[in-house]
Amino acid sequence: MSNAMKVRQTVSKLLQRSRLIARFNRPVVLMYHRIRETLVDPWELSVSPQNFARQIEILGETRDIVPLQWLVQRLREGRPPRNAAAITFDDGYADVLQNAMPIMGRMSCPATVFVTTHAITDPAVFWWDILSRIIFETIALPNSLAIEFAGRNYDWRVTEDAMHAQSNDAVNRTTLHFDLHALLKPLQAQEREKALERLSRWAGTDAGPRKSDRAMTYQELRQLADTDGVSIGAHSCTHPSLPLLKQDDLEREISVSRKQCEEIAGRRVAGFGYPFGDFDDSTVNAVRSAGMDYAVTTLPHEVGSRVDPFRLPRLMVADWGEVDFRRMVLRHG
């Protein structure tokens, strides 16, 4: 091998090593939703308490678990901490208080919980759980569905046969569920509730939410807010896709939810979580104009040093055991 070739290889290795060092141990923000075992979980939002406890234990062994607000402040100062991780929960499900907080408390881990405020008194806000129950927990669905959404008619042939579901004229439960979710998501709340009622009658069940899928009550949220290391963030009032809203409705969803969260927490609320992870420039500007310090997305990567604090990425965590958690989460950074 010539000297020139050796020099080129050495330089290449040094450049590769410098790139790895520059990237090494960037902060990560983890996104959880529910801490409980669920019968059906099409979006993989539930983590069992056992797996959650082990995940937090592993995270504590490999990373410095820090408050999200502290991490944001360091990013604003241009001093991103190495080897840091922040933990967040979206929506405000009751099982976060019941199952996650005792584990977090034992391990002295801080967390931020983004709360959908109208879900405190209106269980139908978490409509996706109702849809999942109708489609996946009904023992035998009818073999065809014809339904109207927003003035348009839709129909499906439904099959339990995986081979038939691959044809152009039939769908299985999973495809039907995701199709219906996409159609229900942009609807107004009252229109969506009526559609869910029609779906429940078609399936021969009901459109009522389950107690196990409920949000925290006002008293439970006060208890959560008074827990050491826990911060409350706003997550809108009714969990809409914010980019679909008119400007007045967009601003109301953000500002009113923040005000309600501050009434619950008894202190300033600095952060916002975009419902469904949906955002655009108008959404970002509205959150910034509402006086908050940061907002979190569902963009799945580590936090870079030049990240916009109103577009913070997060890694969604599923019901993984130790091997998958290390592979899916700890490889980032």
C-alpha cells in the first residue's frame, strides 16, 4: 500500500471518528402515552408497567434523566447537555398517575405530562379508543359497511380472511380501522360522535367510552401537579389536528388549554405538545405567540444543538422489552 493511500485512509478514519464524536450522546426526549396492559393497541401507545419499569431503569443506567424545561433552557443557551434524556407523557390518561408515577417516584425521575384539558370532563375526547374498541373488540363484524362522513358516502367489504383482504374489494379490520380513523380525525366533535354512534350500531355494540380509557380527573391532575419532579404541559383542549383549524380556533385551542393547565398546576405552564404530532408554521407561530417556551413534536430523532425549541423531536416508546428498548432508543444520540 502506498504512503498516499495510507494517509487517505487515516484521514478518512479521523473524519469518521470526528463525526461520531460530534454526534455522540445528543439529548433525547422520550414520548409515552399510556402505562397499562391493553387488549388492543393499534397505535402501540400502551406500555405495560413491568416493561415501563425496566425501560426507566435502563435509561437511568445509561443516561442522565433531566427535566424537559431544564433541557430546553440549556438548548436556548447553546449548551446542549451530553448524555441527557427527558421523559414525556401525552394526553393525560389516568393510568399515567396510577401506574407510571409510582415507578418514576421510586427512581426519582422527572417527567412532563401534556394534558388534553376537555378530556377531564368529556370522555369522548379520546375518540380513537372508542373506534379501536368497536373495530377490534367486536366478536363478529358485519361483512360490509356503508357510511357517510362529511357529506360523502364510503363503503367497504370487510373480511377476516387475510388472503381476501389483499384483494381490491375487501379489507381486514386493521385496514378498516386506519381508514375510519383518517376520516374521523378532521371532523367536528359532534359530527364525529354521531359517526361513532352509527359505527357502533353497525357493529352491534355501543359508542360509550370505557372507564379504563379515561383521562385524569381535576383532582388527580392536581395530585400529579403537586408530585415532585412533575411538570404539566398543555396539549390543546379537544385534541384536534391543529393545522386543520381556522386561526381563531387554533389560537383558542392553544391559549385556553394553557390557561386551564395553569389553573390546575397553580403555576406557569411553559410547554405545549402538538396533538397527533401535527403542526405547521402557523401552529408553531401560534404556540410561540401564546407565550410558551417550547413545543414537542413526534419527529423521531435525537435533539440537535440547533433545534428549534418549538419543533423538539421525540422518540415514541412502545411496549418493548430490554433488547428492543436498547435497540430502538439507546441507539439514538
